[in-house]
Amino acid sequence: MFSKVLVANRGEIAVRVQQTLQAMGITTVAVYSDPDAQAPHVTMADQAYPLNGVSAEETYLDRRKLISLAKEAKAEAIHPGYGFLSEDPSFCAACAEAGLVFIGPSADTISLLGDKIRSKDTAIQAGVPVVPSSPLWEPGETHHESFLSQWGFPVLVKAAAGGGGRGMRLVEREEDLQPALESASREAAASFGEGRVFLERFFPAARHVEFQVLADASGNTIHLMDRECSVQRRYQKVIEETPSPALDQKLRDSMGESAVALAKSAGYSNAGTVEFLVDARTGQYYFLEMNARIQVEHPITEETLRLDMVEWQIRIAAGENLTLSQDDVRPSGHALECRIYAEDSYNNFAPSIGTLLSWQPPHGMGIRLDSGVAQGQEVTPYYDSMLAKLVSWGPYRQACIGRMSKALDAFPVIGVTTNIPFLRRAILHPAFASGNYDTRFVAMYGELTTPAEASPVADAAAALAEQFWQASVPKRIGNQPNIHQNIQGRPSGPWHSIRRASFP
Amino acid sequence: MTQPERNQAQGDQPPPRQQLLQQVHPTPREDAATALPVDSQPVDTPLASTTSQEEVLHFSAQERDFWEGRYRLSDGTTVPFQARRIGQQVHLWIGGESFVFSPVISASRRRGGQQSSTDEILCSVPGVVIAVHVSEGDTVEAGQDLLVIESMKTEQVVKSPRGGTVQRVPVQPGDRVDRGMRLVMLVPLEGD
């Protein structure tokens, strides 16, 4: 087993990985960009090295810097987390060249699965159904006639090297196709360094269901059941649950077998996730892609199976074989994950920044928070907007949702706008409660993203804000004309010197 | 601490709403927000609240810039809350929802701003400008793409709210932009 591992990531996943490493008695090495110097993944680490820079490109994506720091720290392995370099075959290969174990699959496997075209071919060879798609598009080309004549609009534009919704566009009309191809290609080139895109058949009523897979280097491959990921905005997941309410036992078994067949056919080793689209109208399922890394939503699988996925990643990377068989995988109860994003659900999910003056996560039975931030920390525009993941477990689905609902109600965040108000409404929405929802959920129910016109809470907020303002502003300017003067005459206000609120 | 005036007035009449502050988050809907001068907003408090005891039940923190406690809503339920002063704004977390209030800007000033001959299209997200699709003198239609901002690894397309002529584009690709910064100045089309 390793004695020291460098975690080449930030945020909640860098915290999560180090929790397991430390529990296994392995020394952790964190790395950090300038804005992250005080972040929890740094303060918890046994050792931490600066990456000296701000943007992702000059820090968490700097392959050479990361490898040389790992060597300097005498780490034996690198855990890439998700995002950043987790699915970068050249980084994986560079680790091997430098004598470092990359905790994940091989460079060849990553490169095979990272290419949506080649991974589809692998699925077809494994007998797994796939979504119909067009050949690749290169900038300058205009012809997709045969694909479009077969399937028509709307159609999805996808990046060959995509993920997390980046480089993906839904196109409804022919005249929007060319701009969408170009914009998707540009976004993919910026995010993944590879701008090729293709068209894919669009299913209006689709559910997104994925299977967690574990495989060791000897080829033992099992699946760890499914996760329902249909609540999405901008093609990014927001709420996940397991087991999926969409699957009956027959479909679950069949998809699980497909997931294992695909992983085997790709020569997969370590933890990975096979994503499927389920046509809500026919119950037919199609392979979408396989993610060659730990998945953001892995905690819900951990909760229902009572196992540590990161520990398995590390043990497999260290050469151990799986001691679990498919028959050992017996999930219990229901788990739900809500991703806490720094964004304004009432303003088209626009990203939000600021200082987390209040960040007081809830506690309680069946509640788990995987968080990458702490109170007082600044949220910057440089990286992903996900702050944390709130996970609930319950013996059955309704209990699980009830616990999540209470936890979201008791999660004060001030200073950065989050999607918590959206999450509260979403999990209590009748369509979510029924379990009968698909990827149109967010778009279909505008009430989830529209503030209530009037409610007892909104009334109370207005009254309380006035009360607080009057108590907090010294009396002599506590009336209207003076406040106006003050706005015009900024920054002469008496509270100018107390911009930063004090901590309780 | 001085007793707020509105609590003393309670029982006689519905409390006057939003005299000093206006809600800026969640942003009120445009149709309602721009048409109605804030200080003449009708009282829409439900009947029940005129007789209920809507109030702070207790404080667990009561500093000048930070309040924390429990509040009784007009429907009788009680919820936890926190309030913080950040600059000239009041940030509130109450009943699981978040609100931001700013001092009222008088209706005449707001309307004046809208009648000016130039529209300023302001940045709504912090990020980096990655593409500018228009330049000075261009005629644009409502809904036309003006520029693209990348924020937290996501592209945000800024579209024109109305037809007009581009007067000035004070940003260029590569610029860091923040919320509230001017992106495009537009002379609206006559009668649009």
C-alpha cells in the first residue's frame, strides 16, 4: 500500500479523497492555487504545496508542476479526483513515466472512453445499445444531411471530448445549427483542448441513469447498482438518487449486465461510471458514455452500500484485487444527493461569487455533507461553482426526501447566492415526489426557478430586513431622505468602514 | 436596541411595506418591478397577518451587523433566520430562503434612468469576455447575440434586450468583467 499520495484537485473532492487516505493511514499531499491557499483541502492536508497561480490552466491543469511536486514530496501515487486532469490520458501516461501510480484506469482506457466516437464503437462491440449519432464535424464543414434526414430536429450537438455539459447544445431549428456547432466546438476546445463535435439523436423525454462499476487489474468487474441523474440544468446534474425510481428489476439487471460488459470490453480497471439514457416513453436504454474517474455523485452509492468507493480506488491502484462479488452488492434503503452550487436559480442559474459570511451546514440522522468550503472563505469565479454536496439516506425514499428537506431548511448561507431555494422546492415538487420525472424537469416546472410573489416568508423577510436595518443604521441617518443622500454621496456613509460583517 | 417603529404600530393597521428597503434578490419580476414605484406599492399582506403576531421570537445573536434567531411568520409557523449587513445591503436567510435588500432608490430616479437615450447592457455574471459579436455602429435586433462571457467554465451568451444601434463596446475579448460592469451601450430603435 502507498504511504503518501498527492491529491491533484481542489474543493470537496480533494477533501473527500484525503479523508479516506488519512483513514487508511496514508500521508496526504495537497496542492493549491493562490485563491485556494486557505481552503479546507489545504488546511486538512498533512502537507501542502502552492501551485503559484490563479487560473486552472496555470495551477490544477499544469501537468509538469503537479508531477514535479509529487516527486519532490516523495509521493508514490496521484489521485486526480474528477474534472481537471482526471480523464487526461497524457497526464496519466506522464505519471507512469515519472514512476508515479495514477489512481484510475490506464491511459489507453481513458483515451478510448474519452473519445465519444470510439467509446460508442466499444459499446456496440460489447452488444450494448447506443444512441444514434452523426460522423464528426470539423470547423468549416456543413454537411450532416443523411443524419438529419433520418432523425430531424431537435438534435443535440456534443463534443467528442466532452463532459459535464460543456460543449453540448440542443438545436431546435436548422438555422441555429451552424452557430451551435461553432460555439460548442469553441467551448469544448477551451475546456478539453479538443474541438471536434458531432450530432446525436435527441430524446425529448429522457432519463439519465448510470451504473457504478468497480474493476480490478485482474479483470474482476462488478457493478454497484444505479444512480438516477435526471434533474439537470444546463446539462449538468443537480440532484441524484439511488435506486432510480425509473427501473424495475428486469431493466436494472439488464442495464447492470450491459455496464459490466462494456467495462470489460474497454479493459477497464478501477472505479468508473457507465451512463445510460432511458427513453421514458419506451423504457429502452442506450449507452451514452463511460466516465473514467470517481463521479461527483458517488456518495449516494456509498450510503446505500455502506462501502468507501475512494478506498476501493486506492486499493485497486495499489494492485489489490476485488474481494466483493456481484452477489455481495446488496443495497439498503434510499439515498439522495443535492449539489450546492454558487448560482442564482432565479436568474437562469447565473454563477455567483462572494465571501461566505454564513456557511453553517446542517447535521442529523442520515445527513452527510461533502464540502470544499468553510465559513469565511471567498468563492471566486476561477473554478467550478459547486461548493458542496448534501447527501441524505433513509430506509425508504420518502424518509430520505424528508430528511433532505429538513436539512436544506436548516442550512444558512449568506454572502454567496446558492441554489438551495431551488433544491428545497425541487425535492418537494409533486413530479419529483412521484418519481416520475425526466431531464426536462427543471425546464418544465417554472415555479422551481421563479421566486414566490408573496408568501409568509417573503413578508417576514421584508419586515425583518427593515427592523434590522433600522437597528443597525445609527438613528440620525435612519430615515429615508438621508439614505438617499448617502447613496448619491457614496462613500460617505457612517457604515462605510464596516463593510466586512463581523463573525458571530 | 431601539424598538422598531413598525412593531409598535402593529394591531392598528397593516404594517407599511418596504419603506426604506427594496428587495434586490430574488430580483422581482421585471413587469412588476419597473412599472411600480416602490414607495407606492399596494399593501398585499394577507388578512390573517393583521391580527397575527409576526415577530422575532428570540435572538441567539444580536450584534450591530449580525442577527440570528427564530421568527414567527404570519401563518403562525416559526422559522430560523440570520441577517447580515454587507455594505449597504441587508442579506437575510429566513425559512430556508435567501433575500437581499438595498435602500430604496426613488421612483423618479429609476424612471429617469430608463428614459435616457442610451441603454447600458450590464454584466450579470463575473467572468472573462471570450467573444464580442458586435462593434460600434452595428444595428442589432432584439435577442441578437452581443458577446460571450465565460464564467466558472460555462459560456454565457449576452443577448440584446431590444433592437437598436451599438454606440460603444467598452470591453474586448480577454477582459475580466464583474457584475454591474458596462458591456455594450445601445441606442434603442425609435418606438421599440
